[in-house]
Amino acid sequence: MLTALFGFCVGFPAGVLTLLAFHRLRLRASKAVPPSAVLEDTYGHPLPPVSTLRGALPDPPNGHAWEISVQHDGGGTPFLHVGIVKLNTGDSAGGTKKNLMNDRYLTWASKYRLFTGDDEYLCEIFRTDFIGPLTDWATAQVNRLDHANDIGVYTISGDRKGMPG
């Protein structure tokens, strides 16, 4: 009888405390606020390359969509890949890539270190030297696909040279 009373006196409060602690943790977890922005890897650049490129690309031609991804080569070097895909078939209509770590003979990080202290200028360098060639390629692809059957040499005014009519 005394053993049962002792077990009840010790076990009941321990059980209640455990139940309260579990309930408090559940209540705290339900009040947790998710982060407001998804953190994107910058790969050492002043701005995130994927979202910056996404915002800079021209509208794709009718029936096409842009495909942007980060792919790694055999050595683990990340490349930003941008491609244009035909929506009706899912086939690629072209693509290009740019090394996220190296710019020809030096790393992007060492290039950015030359201009420390001026964040706005670093962003301008990033947009011009990294994003610029990719958007130039994309603009050429849009023109190629939008004007696939259009032949001729045009002046600035748009007149056809050497074409009848």
C-alpha cells in the first residue's frame, strides 16, 4: 500500500510535468514564423546570380520559356546555365553557361576585392560583366526565334537592302 502511494506521488507529478512540457513545445512550434525570404546562394557575387538573371532576361518568344539552373562540372565547379525550351515538346532550343567562380584568368571574388568599399559599383560590375553576356545571348536567341523566316540586311531605318519589293 505504501509502495503504491509512493509511486502515485512521484509518478503523477512527473507525468503532468512531462505532458505540460510537451504541450508547451507544441504550442511554441505552432507560433514559429517562417523566414520571409528564401535565402539564395550568391557564390561569392554581390547579388544572387539566379534571381538577378531571371529579372534581367527579355520575354521569351511565343511557345518558349527560359530555363535557369546551376549545374556542376566533373570537378565540382558551379556554372550558371540558361536555356530556352520549346513548351510544346520540352526540347531545348539553345543554351549557354557561365562559370560562377572564375572569370577567365582570375576568380570573381578576386575581381570584386579590387573594388571593395563601393557596393553599388560592385553590383554594377556584376550586372555588366557577369549578367550582361547572358542577357545579350538571350536577346539574340529571342531575335533568332521571333524572326526565323525573316531574311535580308536592314539599315537602322528598317529598309531592306538588296531585296525586291
